[in-house]
Amino acid sequence: MEILQKQWKELAGAYCENSGLVDQCWKEITGAYKHKSRHYHNLSHIHSLLNQADTFKEHIKDFDTICFAIWYHDIIYKVWRKDNEQKSADLARERLTDIGLGANRFDRCHALILATKNHQADDDSDTNWLLDFDLSVLGADQERYLEYTQQIRKEYRRYPDLIYKPGRKKVIQYFLNLNRIYKTSAYFEQYEAQARKNLADELKTL
């Protein structure tokens, strides 16, 4: 938690001299991601994506904007809504406007977050990196993938299996139908085969 707070303050503080505003944004972010309904889409998820971004920093054109997109991409997450990405992107643009990121970059952040809705390959390499970071768990080892599926089920616990399973099947099939789950060569080579195996194995259990 302290590490994440330090990362946020360093990132936002580079553009905003108002420490009170930076702290206010931090409280809003942590309040969202630490909500009791969050079992996967929480601060651990954010930490994972930030670490991945740092690993591939030399390949990213606008590192700070990617990081802002990571912080905000799931800030609005309600399982009964279909506009979480839109709402998250809109909130990010508002907050980053206040922080002083700059029009071109907060609009870019908005577009990056919207891209996480459908996970389609993009001509922009930064978009593809963000999408691969976001889906990296699909290519995790079997134990971690099982944990992930259990966390997702907890987030959708308001729905009985009769409703949840068909919806989950639809999501899995969507990813399996993609020509490539991972858009970058690095992630495709390392995770694609395992991700497809994990998804196919889960599909058999539903």
C-alpha cells in the first residue's frame, strides 16, 4: 500500500503542485479499489499492471499516460453495468484535467481506458501493451488462473450459476475467438498458448 501510494504521488506530483488534490485523488482511487466487492479488480491488480509496465518501460512511448490509464481503468467497476470502461475513462479525464496532465494526454488516457472494453489490436503500440498487461492473468500458471476465476466469481456472487455461467462462457468464447489474445510479440510468445489452454479448460467446467 505504501509503495503504491508513493508511486501515485510521484506520478501525479510531477504534473500537479497541489499536494492536497493529489492526496484527494489517491483517497478516491483507494476507496474504489479497496471496496469490499473487489476481489480481483483491486489494488493488487493495479500493482501487477504497474510492475509489468515498468518491466517494458523502454518499449512504451508515453509511460506516464500508460500509468495513469492503469490507475483509472477499473476505478468504476460494477458487475451489473455495461459502461464501466466509459465511466472510468470519463472520470480519468476529469481528474487528469484537474491534475494538469494536458489535453492531448488526458484524451489519450481516455482512449486507452476505452480500449480495455473490447481488447482489440490497435495501430498504437502503447494501447497493445496496456491490453496485454490487463490480460496477463489469462496466461498465468494453472494455480493462479484458478484463483483468478474464483475471485471473478466472488465479484459476480449476486448472480446464481444459472445466470453467471452462460455469461462467463460468452466472455471466454470471445477471447478464444480472437486471432490473438495478446497483441505484442513478447506477450504472445510467452502467454498465448497457456491462456488458450486455461480458457478452454475453464469452459469445460461451466
